[in-house]
Amino acid sequence: MLEAFFVSTGVVALGEVGDKTQLLALLLAARYRKPLPIIAGILVATLLNHAAAAALGAWLARTIDPQWMRWGLGLSFLAVAVWLLVPDDAGEVEGRGQGRLGVFALTVVAFFVAEMGDKTQVATVMLAAKYDQLVAVTAGTTLGMMIANVPAVLLGDRAVKVVPVAWVHRIAAAVFALLGVAVLAGYGMS
């Protein structure tokens, strides 16, 4: 259980740096300058999104033959490793106005939608399928999102100028590649 939690936290925290949702956090922080409702919105959206993704992963682990699951997971981890090397574009998340929603509700909706099909959501499905630990994976991936996004909200552009985003993406890609190779080799699969 602890392995599932810590791996999920680390993988998502690394994978989130420079991701479109982190760019969204930066844009919301710069536009609205209300860090607490933005942070709370990120937390709620991530919990909802990643709980659903983890539930899907756990269901897949119970439904699909273990041999097929091993190949599917291993290849998926390798695919995400490659995907991490493709940087996200700030243009994808710009132009979102507050409209009728408050900053908290806007953040919940924007983050939930931005996470749909995102690397970290896909990673959550795969981690839950690998570990079959719904709560540990959801808690870990949510913590990883918060580790990456709270500093972005609180420090704004200063945070991403200090962190070499390209290197963080390379490290995250290497972690996913190692997970993929380990799964394909049969390590950690029941």
C-alpha cells in the first residue's frame, strides 16, 4: 500500500511539471490572485477526477486477463514516457474567463475538464490497475498534483523559472519507462 502511494505521488508530481493543468494553475493565479480558492478547487477537481480514474484502473485489473493486463500496462507506461517528452502548450488553457462561476467553481470545472485524458489521469488509471490499491493511488496521485500545482499557484511564474521543466519531464519519462519495463518483465504484477 505504501509503495502504491509513494510511487503514485512521485510519478504524478514529476509528470505534472510543465503540464497543461500546471499552466492552467499559473494562469488562474495570475488572473485572479486568489490562491486559497484556486488551491481548494484543484484539490476537489483532482480528487473527483483521479478517484474515477483509479476506479476504472481497479476495474480493468479485475476484468482483464493478467497476461493481457501486463502487456497493456507495460506498453502504456512506455507510451506515457514518450508522451511526457512532448511539452504542453499554454495556448491550450488560455482564454478561460470567470464568467458566472466564482474562482473556486471555475477552478474545479476547468481542472476537471483539463485532466480528462491528460497524462496524469492516464497514469492514475495505469497505477490503479498495477497496484489494485484504489485509495492509495488516488491519495498519491492527488498529493502529486498538489505538490506540483500549489507552488505554481503561490509562486506564479517564479516557480517555473527555477525548475528546469525539460529535465523534470526527462526524469518523469525515465520513471515511466522503468515502470513499463518492470511491468513487462513481470515485476510487481500479481
